[in-house]
Amino acid sequence: MLVHLGWHPLSRAPPFEQGATCSGWKRSVQGSCPMAPQYAPSLRSRLAPLLLFLQIGFVVIFAFCIEIESNIKADGTTFSSFYPEFQDVNAMVILGFGFLCTFLVRYGYSATGFNLLVAVMAIQWAIILRGMESWYYRGKIRVDLRSLVVAEMCTASALISIGAVLGKTNPVHLVLIGLLEVSGFVLNEWLLQVLLKVPTENSIMLLHVFGAFFGLTLTWILFREGSLQPFEKEKFDRQTGLFSMLGSLFLWMFWPSFNSVLVDNDFPWRKLGAVCSTYLALAVSAVTASAMSMLSSPRGKLNPIRMQSCILAGGVAVGVSMSAVRQPWEAMTIGFTAAVVSTAGSQCLKTHMLLAFECHDTCAVLSTHGLPGLLGWLAHLLLQIKACDDHTTAIRFAVFHICTLLLTIAVSLSMAVLTGFLLKWNLWRPPQDKKCFDDQAFWEFPHLAVNK
Amino acid sequence: MLVHLGWHPLSRAPPFEQGATCSGWKRSVQGSCPMAPQYAPSLRSRLAPLLLFLQIGFVVIFAFCIEIESNIKADGTTFSSFYPEFQDVNAMVILGFGFLCTFLVRYGYSATGFNLLVAVMAIQWAIILRGMESWYYRGKIRVDLRSLVVAEMCTASALISIGAVLGKTNPVHLVLIGLLEVSGFVLNEWLLQVLLKVPTENSIMLLHVFGAFFGLTLTWILFREGSLQPFEKEKFDRQTGLFSMLGSLFLWMFWPSFNSVLVDNDFPWRKLGAVCSTYLALAVSAVTASAMSMLSSPRGKLNPIRMQSCILAGGVAVGVSMSAVRQPWEAMTIGFTAAVVSTAGSQCLKTHMLLAFECHDTCAVLSTHGLPGLLGWLAHLLLQIKACDDHTTAIRFAVFHICTLLLTIAVSLSMAVLTGFLLKWNLWRPPQDKKCFDDQAFWEFPHLAVNK
Amino acid sequence: MLVHLGWHPLSRAPPFEQGATCSGWKRSVQGSCPMAPQYAPSLRSRLAPLLLFLQIGFVVIFAFCIEIESNIKADGTTFSSFYPEFQDVNAMVILGFGFLCTFLVRYGYSATGFNLLVAVMAIQWAIILRGMESWYYRGKIRVDLRSLVVAEMCTASALISIGAVLGKTNPVHLVLIGLLEVSGFVLNEWLLQVLLKVPTENSIMLLHVFGAFFGLTLTWILFREGSLQPFEKEKFDRQTGLFSMLGSLFLWMFWPSFNSVLVDNDFPWRKLGAVCSTYLALAVSAVTASAMSMLSSPRGKLNPIRMQSCILAGGVAVGVSMSAVRQPWEAMTIGFTAAVVSTAGSQCLKTHMLLAFECHDTCAVLSTHGLPGLLGWLAHLLLQIKACDDHTTAIRFAVFHICTLLLTIAVSLSMAVLTGFLLKWNLWRPPQDKKCFDDQAFWEFPHLAVNK
């Protein structure tokens, strides 16, 4: 409450002046300043042992189970044709997702730093989990560029989930979410393959739907009363908006690689199709998102943060429906619809989700990944049915396709509930409302050290 | 005038304080505050319908005319050897050009956001226009990575034009400029091919000259009295200068891809030559631009914005003369001269252009693209003449080469005049002088919403 | 004088307020304002002639000695498989190293701009020096992508050295350091090859050790009394920390390319091994650096700048030991140890180095490159000994390996001493203590010009 009153002047002052302001407000809020450190309990005794324990565990597992693939064609084309796309996906996961969330005015370090931390933990864990089967049958897991890329895509689904709870959690939470989400996602992929014979390329692409529903359930379970009014620091400013634009453009630019990287190199025309379709869908969705953002705003202006996430909707939707898209115009129509749905969702649903369903969705993952993902799934269904010659095949496919979605959502929700209850444990020291969306809870700024 | 007096306090205040300052100045400028919204007329009724109409039109055209190339070599080398360069050019067009213009202290969102918007509209339009001939003869336009890259390069020429009018126009203007400029550029390429048999690689590389002259003519036609004193917000600060440096380095790094991407893969030594020449020319022009910037400054200091654009001059000049450059030192000499010309141009010409010719050139496209482009054309001429054995061939080539330039400039100027008169129409709601170079005319900031 | 006294309040004010503050402090420091320019002596008469002289010299040398490799396989696979990795290394050298040092709150332009300047000078010089042998025997130096990449890696070693002296030197110093360091590094590579038959891939990878010791010796020789208390502007803030994070992530992402680019394309499995090992080592070192940073901080918080450099330690160490790493877990263990050593080093050694050895190490190159480099060398030794069958070979290898390191350090130290004494010459106008870490000594800001 106190800090609330003190907020308005603070929000204009550069961060390192906080120490000074503290004394300035001493008269009115006497006694609260010395207690400030208690609001952001140190995570040293939680995060550091957890990270070291997990990391040493991973090294031990890698030592016993994992070797690098040595059976590569000697002409090297497989490697060299795959490597640039691997780097594009890497840039998306590390830079794109990291900087997309820097729009929060005082949470930039956490957004990029914890994104990196969760990503590298989840990638190692995904490599291990996805190799379990191979380890069971052959005693060894072989790693090559493709398995790294698939691990990065599993990680992307964890990073999407994290977007929903960002700012209201601490890095211990985020690492646990990352590992459990990836476990759920790999389990889902395995179930889809075993039960419904869904090929890997298609099941991986459901990462948007899986990640979004996981994140939403999680933020619903972790709901705190304080979310009902806007958090003091949950806003953007001119500079952080530009950093966020940078992350968004990185995702936008490299999305064609994201959607085409798993397409087999032996079918270059399918790969070209994936690249061109994604590219055109993204172009259409950038235009449509701008138009819709302007139409839906009460003052007829563009909302930068909304636009930044909605221009990506086309890439999400086309990714999910990739294997059924044949013509550029199909991709473009999907991109158009995805941008409309995404803008409408982020305009209308965000407040409703918060008030009616107690879901506080920091980075709007529902409208950026959830709704376009569902739309992509629907487009896949319609396009595939249109391509079927007879009714029997069409109905059969529809049943399979619906089961795929239901199973994915079921696994996503159940893992999220499990994760949510684990995280509600106070052992992990959740940040208090006043320290939400604030880097200073976790990061050391030299100014404070000097001023004190 | 009023706002000038009122500027100093504003320039230190974060954007969301404007509302507050407004009341502070009420006594002296009574009555102007309530009218403020009228200064930035909403573009909802202009931009949104225009974008939706054009975008739906493009989707329909794509549905009827465009298919993805399916005739690709099965070994996939064509695809995988082309894809990284495609992504480099993509990064230049979307990130490089977008962030290059973020130096304007309050125009960062517009610079990056509208750059993306114009780029994606122009790319779709360029794909359609450049496929017209194929559509006429075969009924279908085939899209592959090469046609996407060429479309991006046409778009680059539109983005150069936009650099000249940035800040003094609204997004409706920019989209119209983008589409008309691309139409003119494709027309020019077609005329050059039909009349003078100029190969595509060479005519595309004239994009710098075409774009610069188009932009300059446009800014001359759209000249407003208010440009004679410096605009209040037409300046940079420490942070925006770094964003701009980021964009500039993206352009600098990937310029070798830009110049070599259209060289046929079947001649890898020509491709290597293009990459190495561009790389060395850029290196020389970075050094020379620093030295010249220091020599020409009255205080012997470097001007960051000038340096950021002049380090690119070598890439522009070598790009235009690419097909005649054989030796690294030729490229380096061209880079050296280009940096000298570009720095001298941006030092001396900018004010003269404004006062004598009423050309207000926001991003200095004349000295960044125009002059180095002309220099590259001249270098091409000289190198080609030097390589000719006999006088007849040399003179013949010179005549052809001069005609190429004259035709390009003629098409550029006439399209620009046409575009300029279309844009002068008040229907498009041009921003008023006080709202120039200001994101708040087009973008919604949450601070304002909260304060009101 | 005035401006000096007036500095503390200034350091919080945005740059364009300086003019105003100057008059505000007039009473206490009367008369000193007009003398201000003398504190930052113009470098026009030093830097510009030096750059132009060197650049023209380079162009002349290139004209007589250098041609582009024309003997390339016609299928183009060599070119197209190498180009993406070349661009990754390019992005690391130009963007990564440049933005890594932008954390200094008022030195962002210098960090990125001078990084570019030194890089392009050093690359040209490295191409010339490394081609001397070929020029001696064949009269011509042939340039291809591989020689550009090797030149960039030599440049990287110069950029590491520069990290140690950044902020306390002027661009003339930096250019001289760049050229002399590259000369020393190429000399070292040649000596290693001639005396000890060390292959190029291994000797190049010692760039981290060479660069770090060169930089440390240099900063020891150039030590100034003023470094004993912290410089006023040697700190970071929220925005500059994010720019620095961007640079750090660029280095992190593309490090696999850096370590694998020199591995011969004919052995794709070795290339894959290099990529996967580096990737896993970087992942482990990101996790470990976070945990260690939290453990070692007195408040249990993460230090952003320390973390940004320590996440790279794994890449450094694995790079140096690359040719002996066979299994992923070896790389991961090296990454783990490197992060521990690097964090411990940056926590404990920085102050000791300053007070005991009078080494002021701006960007902590000792703990980022020096210690992990030595660790990588040690890991190489141990792994190679483990792989040896008999004692004789092992001892022989150990002797060779120790000689390699000693020679490298000897060349590094002697070149650094030479360079240091050259730079102590007052002719180069070193910046005064008060102007250290300040862009305004070298860069022109429009605000100042307008206010005066």
C-alpha cells in the first residue's frame, strides 16, 4: 500500500534513485524501508542448489547415455544444409522469445536472463527424454543437429507457457515449469505417436496449443488476489517497447525456418512450400494485425505490444496446419484469419479472462499462441477433408484429428494442474505482489549497492 | 512557436507526462489543449480499410494466379544453398532498414513498425507485378526463393524512398508510396530489359539510385514550410542512437549477401568475388567514413548518425558496379571514394538541399544511397571501358550505360511526381507540423490512458 | 574544470541537460566552462590522418598482392556450406563483441563504433600478414572465405585485448592495439607452426589466451592512478545492460559456429561434434554461471554483467580444447568447470588485480577469456594424455603442449610490452581520467551543439 502511494514519482525516476526516494518518503512510511529486503527473499538457498543438482545430474546422464551421431554422409551436405536452419531456430528460442518479453518496463533482465536459463535447462532435459526409447532399445542416445532442433522446439513450448506466468513467479518456479512442461510435451508426443500414429512433424507443431493451455492453466492455479488491479510495473515504455519489437521481429523473420526445419531435406519442394507459405502468412498477418489493431482501438491508434504479438499469429496457425497447406492463398487466408482472431482475442478476452476466469496472462499467450494454434488445427482439418476423395476417409481423418487435439489438451491440462500444485508450495518463496514484475527482486544493481 | 518555447521541459519529461505539461502551459496557450486531438486525426477510417482492401485483393490475386514452384532439383542443394542468403536479405529488409531509422528520439515505433508494414505490402505487390509476364504467357506465376528475394530487393528500394519522407507522413502515405514505388521500379526493370537488354541482376542493383531519387522528388513535392526550421523532435538521443547503430550493423554485416544473392549459384567464383568485394569495400568505407566524419566536424568529433549511414556507402557503390569489379582493390577504391563522397554529401548537401531546393531528407538518402549509387554507376562505366579492347565496344557500352541511368532516373522522377500529387490530397490526413516525428500520433501509450 | 565539479548530478541527467547544468554550477566553479574543450583534446589531427594513411596503404598493398581465389569447385557446395558459418562469425565479431561492451552507461557509441573500426582495420591487416608466406613464394595472396574467417578470428583476439583497456584509451590507441595485437598473434601462429608443428585450427583457438594476456599486460602498463577509485561513469544501467545482454546472446548463440568453422568440411562428423560439444558446454555454463553468480553474491542476487560474461566461459574453454573432446559429457564438464572458474575469477580477482597488480580490467577479460582459455588448454592436455596408449607419447605430447602455451604467453607478453610503451607516448593524446568512459570525448551530440 505504502509503496503504491510512493509509486507515481518513482515511475519517472531512473532506477538507481530508489535508494534516495526511500529516505524522501521516510516520514510517511516510516519503518517500511529497513524491512524492504524481506519482500524479496533471497533465492540463494533455493535456486543455486536446484540448478547445480540438476545440472550435475544432467552431466552424469549425458556421460552414461549420450553420444554424438557419427554416421553422417561424408559429403557433408546433410550437415551444411541443416545448420543454417538450426541457427535460425536457435536465434528464435534464445533471442526472439527472450526479447519479446522485455516490454515490461522493469523486468527486462529477468525476461531475457530467465528465458535463457529455462531454455538451456529444458533443452538438455528434452534431449534426454526424447532419447529414452532409443536408450531403452540400444543403450545409447545419439545426438545430432535434428535432435537439438527438436529439443529446441520442445523448449519453445515451455517458453510459451512461461509467457503466461512471467513476472508473478521466481526463477525457481520457471525452471520447474520448464522441466515439467517439456516432460508433458514429450509424453504427449509419444502418446500421439503410439496411440494415433501422428508423425513427429505434426505433433511437434502442436507446441503452440500445448504451451498456451499449459500456461493458462498454470496462471489460473497460481492466481493471486493482487492481480485483480493492474500491477504497478506491468507496463511498457518507449525503450523497452523497442527491445520487445526487436525480439518480435527476430521471431517474425525466422519463423519460416521454424516451420520448415523438420520437413525432410529429401523433399526440397515441400521445404520450399513450407518456407513460402509461412512467409506469406506472416506477411498477411502483419498487415491484418495492423488494420485490426487500429479498428479495435478506441482512439484509432496502434497498440505496439498487441501488434507485436499479433503479427506472429500467421506463423503459428500455418505451422500447425503446415502438412495440409498446398497453395499460397490457403496459407494467406489462414494468416488473415489468425491475425483477426488473435487481435480480437487480445482486445476482448484479456480482461474477461482475468475477471471471469481469474487468469492473468502476462504475455497474452492465449491470443498469440492458443487461438491461432486452434485455428491452425481447424484449418488443417478443413483442408484435409477438402482434399479427401470419399466421405469415409474424411470422417476417419476428422475423428483422428479431433482425438489428437483432445489428447494434447488433456495432457497439457493435467500436467499443468500437477505443476501448479507443486508450485503453490511456499518452499519456493513466491515473490510478493509488490515485488512482481521487478528485476530488483532477483538482480543486483550497482547503484543500490553504492547508494546504501 | 509556442511549442518551441514549451519544448525544453517537454524534452526531458517521459512521454506520459505530456498530458500534465499541457495543463502547465494552459495560461499562455489557452484554448489549444482541448484541440490537441484534432492535430493527430485518427487514421482508423483511412488506414484500416485501405490495408484490409489491399490485403484481401492480394489474397484473391494470389488465389487465382500464384503457385509455388514444384520443379526443384531433388538433391535440395539449390534450396539449401540459397536459403541462408535469403534470410540475410530478409534480416536486412525487416530489421536493418527498420532499426536504421530508430534514431529519431520519439519515432522508434513508427520507424520499425511502418517499415514492416510497408515491406510486407510491397513484397506481395512486387511478387504479383514481377510475375505479370509469366502470368500473361502461362496463366500462372510461380514463386520460389529467388522470386521472394527479388521482391525483397524491390521492397528495399521502396524503403529507401521512405527514408526521405519519414516522420512527415502518415502510414497511409507510406503504404501508398511503397506500392507506387515498387510499381515504378518493376516498370523500370521491365523497360530496361525490353529496350536495353539490361540483365535483371544489374537493373535490380540500380535500386539505390531509383529509390533515392524517388524519395527526394517526393519530399520536394511534399515540402512544408514547417521544415525550414528544424522539427522539435527530429533529433536522436543516447539510447535511440544505439538502436540505430544496431540496424546499421545489421545492414553492414549482411550486405555481402545482398550484393551476391542474385549471382547465379552455378558460378561460385563470381559469388565469392561478389562477397569478398563487398566485404572489403564495406571495411574500407567504415574506416574512411570515420576519418572523414572526424575531419569534417567542426569540433573534430565523430557524428554517430552520419557515420552510421556513411559506413554503408561502400556496399551501395560496389553493389551497383558489381558485375564489372574483378579485383579486390577496385572494390576497395570504390568503397573509399563512396565513403568520401557520402560523408561530404551528408555534411554539405543536407542544409543546401533544404534551403535551396526545399528538400527535407530525413534519413539522408541522397548521401547514403543516391550519391554512392551514382558513383557505383560511374565506376561500372569506367571499369567496363578499361576492360574493353577496342573503342567501338567501349563507346557502345558507354551509350547503353548512360541510357540505362537516364531511363532509370526518368522513370523514378515521373513516378515520384505522380505519387507526390496523389499524396498531396488532403483525404489522407497528413500529420500537422507539431505532430511530425511523433509516435503518439499513431501509437497508443498506456501511460496516457492511465493518466487521463 | 566546471564540468568536472558539476559531474555527479550530471551523471543522472540525460546528456542534453549538460549545457544547462554548466550555468547552474557557475557560482562555485566560475570560469572553468570555457576550458572544458581542453579536457577532451580533439583527435582530428591524430586519428583521421592515421586512418587515411593506413587505409590507403592497405588499398595499395591489396592492389599489388591480393587476388580472389578463382579455383573453386564448380558445384558451389564448398562456398554455400561455408557461407552461413562465415556470417555467424561475422555477426559475432561485429555485433557480439561490439554490443557486449555497451553496458558502460555513457560509452555505448564508443564500444560499438570503435569495435567496428578496430575490427575492419585488423581484418585487412590480418589478411595481409597471414598471406605473407604465400606472397613470398607465389607473388600473390589468394583470398577466399576461409581466409576472411581466419582474419576475423585473429581480429577477435584483438577485440578481446581491447576489452581490457576500453574506456581508458582513445580510438588512436585502440587502432594501434588492434594492428599490433594481430601482428603478434599471426607471428605466434607462425612460430607455433614452424617450431612445434601446431596445426592452424589449434593455434587459432589460443586466441582467447593470447588476447587476454595481451590486454592484461597492456592495461598494467597503461595503469593510471585514477583507476584506484572507481571511475564515475564505469557502471551500467537498465537500458545499457539490455544492449549488453543482446551482444552477449549473439556471442552465445553463434559460438558453435565460431568453434566449428575451421573444422574441415570433409569430416562432417567432426564438425557436428564441434557444434554439439560447444552447444552443450554453453548450455551447462549458462546454468552454472547463474547458480555460481547467485551463490557468490552477498545478497543472493544475480549480477547481470558478470552473468553475461560467464555464460560464455564454456564456449571459450571448449574452443581451446576442441580437438581433444570426443564425448558430449567431456564438453559439458569443461563447460561446468569453466563457468565455476570464470565466476570465481570475476568475483575475487577483479579487485585484487586492481589493487595488487594495478591491472584495471574493464570488461573482465581475465575471467571471461583468460582463465577459461587456460582451463581449456589444461582440459586438452588431460584428455589427450588419457587417450594416449603409452607413457612416452603422453609425455611427449605434454611437453609439446606446455611449450605451445609458454610460447603463446611469451609472444603475447612481449608484444603487449612493446605496444604498451608505444602507447604511453603522449603524442596520442590519452583521455584524462575525468573523460574516461565518456562518449562525449569522441562523439558529437546534437543537444550540446544546440544548447551552446
